[in-house]
Amino acid sequence: MHQINSNYRDDSGQKVQELLFKLDGLSFTYPDGKTALREISLAIRRGDRIALVGKNGSGKSTLVRHLNGILPLQSGSLHYQGKALTPGILAAMRLNIGILFQDPDNHLFCNSLYEDVAFGPMNKGLNRDQVDQLVKSCLDDVGLLHLMYKPAHQLSYGQKKRAALAAILAMQPEVLILDEPTANLDPKQEQIFKKLLSAFQGTLIIIDHDLLFLYDICDRAVVLAEGRIHHDYSFQELVSQQHALREHGLDFTFRFSCCGKDHHHLSASSHHHHHPTHDHGTNDSHATAADKTTPILELQHFSYQYPDKTAGIIDVNLIVRPGEAIALVGENGAGKSTLAACLLGLHRGEGFFFSRGRQLDQGLRRSLWKQIGMVFQNSADQLFCPSCWEEVAFGPQQMGLSTNEVELRVAEALHNVRLTGYEKRVPLNMSGGERKRLAIAAALSMQPEVLILDEPTASLDPQSQELLLDILNHLAMTRILITHDMFFIRELSRRTLVMHQSRIICDYPTSSFLADTHLQGINGLDYTYKNHCLEQIMDLQDQNRG
Amino acid sequence: MDRSGTIIHVSSTFAAGLLFLAIFLSGLSIVLLVRKWHREPDRGAAPDWSIPTIDAYADTPSFFHNWDPAVKIGSLFPYCFLVVSLKSLFWCAVALIVSLLALFFSNIPWQRGLRRLTAMSGFLLMFLLIVPFTSPAKPGETLILLPMLDSLPFHLNGFYLALTIVIKAFAIALMMEPMLGTSSLPITLQGLVRLGVPSAIIQMILLTHRYIFVFQQEIIRMYRSMRVRGFTARTDFTTMKTMGNFFGMLFISSFDRTQKVYEAMLCRGYQGSFPTFSLPQTRREDLAKGGLWIMIGILLLVFDRTLPVLAP
Amino acid sequence: MHISDGVLPTTISLATYALTLAGTALSLKFVRPEELPKIAVVTSAFFVASLIHLPLGPTSVHLLLPGIVGALLGPAAFLSIFIGLFLQSLLFQFGGLTALGANALMMGVPALVCGLLFQLIRGSSLLSNTIAGALAGGLGTFFSASLLAGFLFTSGENFLGVAKLALAAHIPVIIIETAISAFTISFIYRVKPELLMWKQR
């Protein structure tokens, strides 16, 4: 336990604001016996901009659920503007406190965006014109005015996330609480969030692992560990103390990467095919193949269109050779996941598809799953067995392997992801990081030639990310990594494919990608801002050491 | 048993012709199906779990769109019951024509009507195929004896009965789009509240409707990750076990989601009811339209009972 | 299998509607108001589950799930089924609007019965829960099929043949439903047993 410097503002002698929340000795235990909060004492003043950080499972979400009375008070006290939370106060208070949870689908419970955004203001008792004005201005702020009457299920993930934020902002809350607002968003959408949050005038509490995102927004940091407050100081102090970050699994400085100045842009139109299937009229569009080994997978002029006529991928040329480590980047909706689904044989597109030199036919397409392993973005969608052992054994059993072989493979896969001893555990009750590793083990046990990982690091705390990095680094097989995370691209890939509007626009060595400053103009993949923040933080840490 | 009615013996050549025609038609439909199957790019990727949007055409003006939903449902729903009460083939056919006209004037694409008809076709086909052969004999009825099926006479009466059922079902199914697809779903359901349906039920229907799409996405993602690990649905033990797990997972995640949705609702000031603004007042013409439709229904019923044509 | 419009005589249509409305009102009384949005969301999951078709030889069948709905929701099951069927008829024309009452009774009554049965016999071991789940699932479908045949039969002696065929067609569904329910309940028992106790939820 460290000394809590709770009145850091009083020291400077300015900006002492009215007390909004006063928590004293707050503890909370879930019905299943898990203690989530122990003796929390915290004062939150009007205008505070707090980053609430800590490892996965340290009690951040539980704490936030107390601040608007969703979870009942078990022991200790909680006062809002000096008053205890009686049912009467609770109703009025909730209208002043906006909370944005992680899954936007939970916020959008009406059948059109308009109704969703209007729900809060209408509960406040505003009249029809006021509500109408608010809804329109809020939807305009998040750039969704043109989709006002659409139902939520017709929106993309990023749009839903923005719509949920609009629904909260429309209540004009004085306190805004966000639980991992930027998980799974591309840098462009992240920028929209950052702009809106920076402009927000009231009190702000943000839970996030991404300290670089929080850097310009927050000025106070509260660090939770095992249900206790371990630090409560200025944000600058938090990021400048590397040992404290490390202790709380927040040390993101392992991910230092910086943009260079050189850049080398490959022409997307020049490509080569390993297997001669057709001739181009022009001489230069088929570059000579540098490598003569047979590729594991090859796509030539491959396109896929969704049944509703939206383009999935257009004219993709791609060669995957044994042992390659490839990163696939691009904005949300650029076609990355669609490309992965095509490689897995889930979508049947048009064009040439070779697997180990053989052109894909119906039979080969059906057996692609044995060759290519896939770890999807959301672990919840891919774990469907009542125990870890069954989960990892599912694939090998479907392959028709012998019982002994299945046993061996399960043991090996669990060992590889450091989950030995978890055989009997229930996947659903494990932590986010453990579930992600289990999902990887479930793919590894099939010993695929290629492993595709879709956003493996999303909403993992930095410590879990570091472990994942180590595991992935030790895998021998060919890897395709879909991510927005510059650090993982740098550490885990030698080659980078950039997708934009359904096409692969760049295919070059990762070092060239890292040096490429033109991308921002093309698809808003602005990774340089974070590098800038990171440099400032490293400076602070250096000063602190000196 | 009195069998004084007409008995028609179908000659073998005629029966053979019928049989040939039936084989030809089913062959043709199989060929068409296979071609459709081949043209569809994604047949093997995921089963078709698409869910139609009921109010996709709610903003093209028409007779039905400009009708106060409370009065619209309040008159078309009883009208459906009047159609159900029809007994003779002729007047059922008239009801079907009324429905076709309604669909036409509601500016809703006919494919949507057709989709509803195909959804029921399996159940109704069973009636068409079984009822004519299993109806009890009645005095004075026409029987058709097919060659080689001497013990199973084809009752013309039973056939008419099955046909009236099919036509009535079609007539009502086609009324669904004009009745429920011509206002946005929340407005339609608000109309039901004004007709006395408890608003608690209506809110539940709206919520259920919204989350159907969320869970549809969820099962598509879950099914996809089962497929990439080699799962194919068959009629065997492994499939049962895996699908059992799949359903268990779906229900558990739905219970988790209920809690989270409820919390999100509380956070935006939910206190037990959804706020709504009142709808525009019912106009006189709304009532006139309602009266017109009830009149049509009553007239159909009266004609059906006084002038039965082809009644089984 | 759901009854479509036009099959049942108006008297039976109206009578079943009246019974269904009474049942729904009663179900509504049993449920605390704050539970209603939650039941609505779970209903969506049941709705989606009933869209899934399982292969059965050359054809495929979809599940009716009355047993599992009853086991998981208890008295609220009737309400949930009514809403689910209303939406099915609205969106797909599976079951007609005028036959909604009969269809809701056909699914809702077995759900209530099997839910109660499940609570009575489920005991506290994995095996007994699995067996109770299998029984609830199988019997639920059996009762539904019997009610369907019963409704058809009371609608006129012309429908005797159809009623028999409908009953026979449900035999494979009953078998599949028994197996799937057993696995589903055993999965839930192992992963989140508190969902099977609707009194404490």
C-alpha cells in the first residue's frame, strides 16, 4: 500500500471544487463469494477527469457500478453531493450520471437510433421539441445524423459505439463514466472519441488500459489492485513511475515504437503470381517471383461480395509462404475479417485460390479448416464447451484422431499457452486473458499450418498482452495477425498488408510500413499521435529516474 | 354406408398422365432449386438465419400507410376473423382477391407477400395431400377412384375443404403486410396500446424484436467458430452434444446480457416504462376506412352464408 | 409445427385466444415488473434458437424448445412464448395471427407443465439434472404435438388423418429434442447452475 495523496489539488492551492462523490470504507462481495472491493475511500470533485486503471479483475467495473447505485451498498458509505443514496435521490441522480458500458448493443435497446438517443431526454421529462433538438445535435456530434432512423442492427461496430455515446451525451450528464470506450476501435474512430471527450465539460471517469489514449484527456489517476485503491495521484505522476506501472500490469512502455522518417511506398498495382493462371496485357503488372518455394496459400484476383451486394474484398492478390509472419492492418470495415473468412473457406469468392499449389475445389475448401487455424476477436463466441479440456480437444476429435493423440495434443496446446492444470476449469468463468489463451490453444491443438489471429489484444490489460506476445513469439507456424496495435505489428510480423476499402493497397516489409507516413491520408490510420504521447511519457520517466 | 353419390373412375391413361405431370413438375422444381443453390455464392458458409425487417417499406405513402395504426389494426384484425369464418370456396377466393388488392395498394413489393406464402406452404401442402383421402364419406358426395388406390378414394368434398383452408390462410397471410408493415414497428405497436394491450407487453415485444438481431449475429459468429474447428451438423451423437452446448452457451449469454441491458436502461433513467409521445389524433377518415373494411368482411360472411358457392 | 390461419374454426380460434390472454395476464401477475425487460431479452435468445435447423437424414427439423423455456423461466415461460410466437407470426408467418391463441397454448401449457416437472425431479446431481432436462425436453415436445393433434381433431373429423400424420411427424423431433435438452441442461448445470433455479433469480 502506498501513501495516498488524495488532496493533490489542495497542494497547488487552486481549483478546489464542490465534492460530488464521497466514498468511505466501501466494500463489495458478489453472491458467488468473490470480493471485488475492499475498504474503498475516495473523493471525487466536480470537474475531475479521472483515469481509473488497474489489471483485469481489479474491481474497476464494480466500483463504477456503485457510483450510480446499480449495485447496492453492502458496507461503508457513499454520498452524492452530500446525500446518501435513497431511492428518491437515486432516480434523480441517475439522470445526471451517464455511464457507457463496453458493449454498445446493450445501450441500444430501441428499434431506431432516434428512439435510443431520445430515451434518456424523454425520461428527464423534456418536451418533444427539446428532445428532437437534443437528439439531432448529439447524433450530429458523433457523425451519425444521416442514420437517424436506422435500427442499431444495421450499423457497424464503430457506429454503434458512437451511437451509444450519443445516447448518453443526450442526457447532458454532469458526470460521464466510460468503461473501455476505445476497445476494438480503429485509430480514426478513437480520434472521434478523443475529440468528444476532450470537449466534455463535466466530470469524467474513464476505465481504460490504454494510457496513451488517456494521456491528453485525464488529469488524475486512481489505480485499483485487488479491490483496493493503491494510488490516487495526478496522471503525470502515474505514467512517470515505471515501477508502479509494472506492479499494476500497466507498463505499456514495453511497446515503445517510433516512427522513422524514411518511407518507401510500394505500388499496389504491381504484383506477381506464383502459379501461372492467366496473362496480363501489360508487362509490368506481373513482377517476377523472388521466391520459388510453394506457397501455403495463394489468392489471385480474388473478390468476394456479400449477399446484400456490399463489397467484402476486391481483387486481392496474396501469397502466404511457409513460416511467414504477416500483419494485416486497415480501418474498421476495410475487409480484414472478410479476407480471413475467405482464407478459411467460409466465404466462396471469385478468382483463383491455391492451397499448397492445388487449386481449390469443393472438397479442398471443406477441408481448409484442418490447414488453417483461426482465433476470432471475441472469445465469448468461440468457447462453447463446459471444460477447458473438451474445448481444446474439440478440433482434434473432429479431425478423427485417436484418443491418445488427442490427449497428447491437448496437453501440448495447453502447455504452450501456459494453461496446464486448467483442464477441468469452466471456460466461461475464466478471466479475459485466460479465455483468449484458451481460444488460441483450441486452434493450436489442430496443429494448423497457418494461424490467423483477429485482434488478439483487444481489451486485455498490458500484463496479459505481454504474456500473449511471449506465447505468440514462440509459435513456429505461419501467422497472420489482424490488429491496430503498432507494437504488436512490429514485434510479431515481418511483412505488413494494408487494407483499405476492400482492397490490399500495400504489401511490404513491416519496417517500411512503420516508416510509412502516407497512410494517415489514405485511411486515417493515425498511429503517430500515440508515438508523440509515448515520447513525452518516456521523458517524464527519465526525469523521474534522474 | 350410403354411397348414393357420384363415383368417378379415373382411367389409367388419365392417371398416368397426371402422374407424369406431377413427376415433371417436381423434377422442374428440383432443377430450379439446384440452380439457385449453385448460383448462391455462400450456401455452405452459414445456414440462412436471416430475419426480415417488418417495417422496411413503412415510408412509402399509401391507403394503408396514411391510416391511424390503432384503427387499422382494430379493423383489419376482426376482418381476419371474419375471413376465417368463411366456408364456401368461391367467397374464400373473393377474400383472397381482396387481400391481393390490399397488398397491391399498400405499395409493398409482392415478393414479401410471396415469402409469407412459402413459409406456410409445407403445413398447407399436408392438408391438400391428406385431407382428400382421409375425409369421412358423406352422403351424396363425389368420389374419385384412382387406379391402384381402390381402397383410398379421393373425396372431392375433402379436397374442397383443404382448398378453402389454403385460400383462407393465403388471404390472411397477405393481409399481414398491409396491416403490420405499413407503419414503423414502434408506431404499430403503440396502436396496439391504444387498443387496450398492456404497454408492458408491447415494451417486451419491442425489446425482444431488437435483441433478436443481436442474438442472430451472436449465433452466426458462434456457428462460424465451430465450423473452423471442423464441426458439420449431421444426424449423430456428436452433433447433438455440440448443439446442446451451443444452446446452453446461447442461453447463458442471453441471461448475462439481460442484466447488462437492464443496467444500461436504469442508467438512462428507466423507471418501469418506456417514455412515448402521443400519436396524432384519430381522424374521421381513419374511422371511415375501418368501417369500410369491417363492412367488406361482414358482406363476405353474409354472402357466404346466404349464397354458398362450392361449399364442402 | 405451428397451426396456420384458416385451419381452426372461428369458435376454437376465439376460445384459444381467450385462454391465451388469460394465461398471459396470469403469467404477467407472477412476474415482478423489473423482470419484464429481462424476460424480453431472453425471449429473443429462444426465438433465435428456434430458427436453427438440425439435419435429420435428408431433411431438417427445428426445435420447439417448450421444455427448456419452462425449465429456465418457470411461470414466466407462458409470457415469453406468447411474445415469441407473436413475433414469429409477424416476421415469418410461422403460425398465423388468428391461430396465435392456439399456438401459444400448444407451446405454453407444455412449457409450464415441464418447467414444474423439471423443478420437482431435478435433484442436485449432474446426472439427475441431465435426466430431468431430457424428460422436460422430450415430454414438452410430446405434449405440444399431442395438443396440436387434439386441436386439429376437435376442429372436425375431416382432419383426423392430418392429426395422425402431424403426431407421427413429431416423433423424430421428440427424440432430437430429448437429446439436445439433456445436453443443454447439463451444460448449464456445469457452467451456471443458478440459472436453473428460477425462484432465486
